[in-house]
Amino acid sequence: MAPVIPWQKSSFSDGEDAPNCLEIGAGWSTLLLRESEDPGTVLEASGAGVAGLIRHLRRVAPRR
């Protein structure tokens, strides 16, 4: 039986963006990422990799 992973959505995923968000979960030694619209596709990443992605997105994404 596969382990049950508690997925967490971003606090920014409210209102009209609620169904279209990134969810994160914890694996044994990695972080797991999935899009809420396609929960069957899961990506594994290191904590350093996710932190690097977030830093990059903060630099290139327009501010709301």
C-alpha cells in the first residue's frame, strides 16, 4: 500500500486561482511537487532545488 502524503497548497491559492495551484508534500528524503489539476504527476526535488526555484521565481515573476 502506498503511503498517504499530506499535500499542502500555497496560502496564495485562494479565490479564482484555487483550482490551479502547486501543492507540496514530503517524501522520505525529498520534497514532492504536483499541480492540483493533475495530481497523478508528481515531481521529486531536493530542498535546495525547491529553494532555488522559489528564489528564481521571485526574481522573474511580476509582483501582484
